[in-house]
Amino acid sequence: MPNLFLLLVRFRTNPVAFVADIKMAFFQIEIDEIERNYTRFFWEKDPGAEDEN
């Protein structure tokens, strides 16, 4: 885990900052019912886990 103090100092040195919660943003996007099946190929529950196959 990065040092919190250094993280905050670096965050404040730039004039613009961007923070996002991509998981919550994904659920705010409206996807047609017929296309929802295709989104499951782009999202993994645990990307660090080994493949089951």
C-alpha cells in the first residue's frame, strides 16, 4: 500500500485531479436487454484468480 502522505502530496501538486469508481459507473450505464449478455465477457469477478479451464 502506498504511503498515504506521499499520495496526498502528489495528488495536490497537479491543477486537475480525476477520481472515479468504475464499478459504480458501470451500473449507471443503461444497456439494452438484448446486449446485456455480451457485457459478461468484458468483466471478471476476480481478475487475479487463475482460469478454471
